[in-house]
Amino acid sequence: MNNRVKLPIGIFDSGLGGLTVYKQVRKILPNENIVYFGDTARVPYGSKSKNTIIDFSTQITKFLNEIPVKAIVVACNTASSYALEILKSIVTIPIIGVVEPGVNAANKQNKKNKVGVIGTTGTIKSNSYKNTFKKINPNVTVFSNDCPLFVPLVEEGWMNHSVTYQIAEEYLKGLIETDIDSLILGCTHYPLLEDVIRKILPDSIQIINSSTEVAREIKRVLENNNLLNISNNENVTTKFFVTDYPQKFISISKNILGHSLENVELITTEYLDKFSEK
Ligand code: DGL
């Protein structure tokens, strides 16, 4: 057996939104050990520059690689959009982003060649979804909109608030007019707003939540690299690292995961700085 099989999978995000991806990975790969990294001191990534996101993502990738982990999932759409290719050149282990799995999932549903994408300002500005569609199905026209208020609303726990509903109506109305047949939730936090978004969208528009597709993709990648842990591991471990307020992470994550986390450790951004490329 490949002696790296038992190593954990690393999953990182700017904060706790990536737990939506973690949840699916845990479900589809119950035998895998997992290390989750949430950069809670420096969230949000969505409003920061490309260079800053590349720097933060590089630090975290090197930190995870040093643990070591056997593969890394970049659960954050903004980091996947700005930094994925660079991260792949930094380490030799497989690195999986969330943009391509989301595009593949939408492409399977696609009938009218018109797909909507919502995400952070960084993700939308990067054109990552448009560029990935150009590779996978150039016939698709992508209509996109950034929704910068969604992340703070989720962080505030206002998933079903009337204010959230009004803001979502405002963000989505232009997209609805374009006659799209599916809408990709291109941000870790947006699956947590799916109920609100569903109420606003006409039934003809499918919502694409890429986290299941991401989890399937990581399974495929592990299989292809002989890294899948198939032993019925009774001592599966999950470890969480955050860069600020572990207690806050523990209490908010309970709403997302439905249970309390125990294994949460603080890593300072000063410590991460030593992994910078500069
Ligand atoms: N994780 C980010 C993303 O998916 C959303 C939160 C943030 O802006 O950091 O783009």
C-alpha cells in the first residue's frame, strides 16, 4: 500500500464557508483523515487583490504540505480563481479547486447555453468561470454578478432574514432577466443562502451547488493517484486550524455542521508569514 494513503486531505478556505465543502467531502469520503484550515483572521478574501490572495493561499498551501497532507482542496472560490495554477506549481501533491467542478456540474444541466454565476467581487472580476466555460463548452454564455453583501449576512447568521431576502432579490433580478437555465453558487457561503435564493428564482432555473461535485472530484483524483484510503478506519481524524477566534469558529460552525467541533487549533498569521514567497 502507498504509505501516503493514511495522510489527511487538506481543505482550506478564507474562513468557515468552506465547511460546506468539508461536509460533502466527509460524507463521500468517510474513511479519510482531514485537516481543515480557515483563515479567519484575514477573511474576507473576496474583496482583496489578486496578489494578496496568492500570498495568503501560498502560505496556507505550504503550511498544509509541511504537515504533511496527501492532497489539497482549495475550497475558497476566490483563492481557486486567483491562485490555483500558482499553487499547483508550488507543491507536488494534487491540488483541486472548486471552479472547474462547478462548471462541469452546470454544463451537465445546461440546455439553453446560458448559465449564471454569482460570487465574490474577486471571483467575478477574475473571469475564472467564463474562462473555464470557454475550455469546457465555448457555446455557453456566462452571465455573472458579484454579491458582496452575502458573505457578511451569512457570517451574521442572517440566512433567513427579510433583509437578506431583499438584498438577494436586488442581486438576482438582472440575472433572471437574462433567461439563464442554471445558476452556479460560486462562493463557499452561498449554499447557506440556498433557501432564500430558491424562493426568488423561477423554477426553471436550477441551482448548482458545486460542493458535491468537488467531493466527487477529490475522490476521483485520490483513486487515480492510488491515494484513496479504503481501510475501514475506525480512528478517522479531523483537525481544524484557524488564524483567529477558535471559539467563534466553533460556535458558528455548529449551525453549518449540526454538531460541535473539538479539535480546533489557533495558528497565527505571523507564523504563516514565514511561508511567504517574498
Ligand atoms: N471563501 C470565499 C469564496 O468562496 C468567500 C468568503 C470571502 O470573501 O473570503 O470566495
